Amino acid sequence: MTIEEYIKYWIVLADDDLESASANFDIKRHNWCLFIGHLALERLLKTIFVQNNNNKVPPKIHNLRMLAELSNLKITNEQLLYLEFVNNFQIEGRYPEYKNEFYRIANVDFATENLIKIKEIYQCLKSLIK
């Protein structure tokens, strides 16, 4: 796949994920809203990795901060810290021993605040794609 094809393909998937995150929020599935929000950011970061690393295959990791660093992104320290925080949404949503705790904290207020932030970071990352 060329860089252009890769970027187009993964942006479509990431946009769909962000839309799915919002849809899950609307039906009060806040834990899945945040899990899929993480996935949307991950796909954009992997797209940027390919763009910034001469079409190399992105690493098979889910750590958003690490993906940002490997992609040589010029984002704020606050944004990097938030990406690190969002990592919790995919880990806790994926492993049974963490699910009950995550369900408890993923209430409407927590999900609202974090979906807004995810969308802000998403737009920032998307603006870095050429």
C-alpha cells in the first residue's frame, strides 16, 4: 500500500470509530464509548507513524503515548499526558479483572469530559496528516 492509500484507509476507519464512540455515548454505553475513543486515536497515531516514518509498518502496540513519541509528533506535554491517561480506557475495557472498576468510573460525567477531550485530540492529530 502506498502512503496515500494507507492514510486514506485508516482515516476512514478512525472517523468511523469516533462516530461509534459518540453513538455508544448516546445509548449510555460509556465504557465502550471510551474504549472506541481510544481506538480512534490509536488508528490516527498509526496513520501518522506511517506518514512520518517513510511508510514503515506501525508497531503492533496500543500505547498512545508511545505511538506519538515514535511518530515524532510535536504536541504539547499536556496532550502527551492525556494520551497516556487514555491508555487506561483500552486496558481496563479489555481485561475482565479491570472491567468492574472501569464500569464504575465510566459514568456519564466522566465519559462526557473524556469524549470531549478525545475529540479535541483527534482533531489536533488529524490536522497533522498531510
